Amino acid sequence: MSRSKWKFNFIDLEVLRLISTVEQKGKKKFKIKSRRSLISEQFLGYECLIYNGYSFKKVSVKELMFNHKYGEFSFSRSFPEHKKK
């Protein structure tokens, strides 16, 4: 389902501040707790540790991830595995 046209792209201010500090330090990894933020082009080539409510999941940002949300790549629910008989 596509996002409504009257809604703007949302990037949390914490994420923007974080990317500027990471660029200054020269690192390629950072932790994010904002799952609702969109991935923009300035995050290309970085490794993110995305919080899913329990632990941080490691994700590297690629071109195909633009305009998706961080939460789409770190699942917060576990799916049950049924035993084979």
C-alpha cells in the first residue's frame, strides 16, 4: 500500500543528527531506534543496527532500500516454528 501524497517523508531528527556525527568521526556503523524513519540516499553504504524492541539487528543500506522504513528490515515479531513429526 502506498503512502498518501499529502503526507511528507519523515526522517527523525535524532537520525539526522546521528548521521552527521558518524560522518565527522569517519565510522560506518550506527545504532537506530527510530523504526518509522525513511531511508534516504545519504545513508548509502552505512551499516545500521536497528532496534526491534529486544535487540539490535545488523543491516547494511543498499540502493533498493531507499524510501522504505527502517522497521521493514528488522522484524519485531518472531514466527512460530512447528515441530516436524
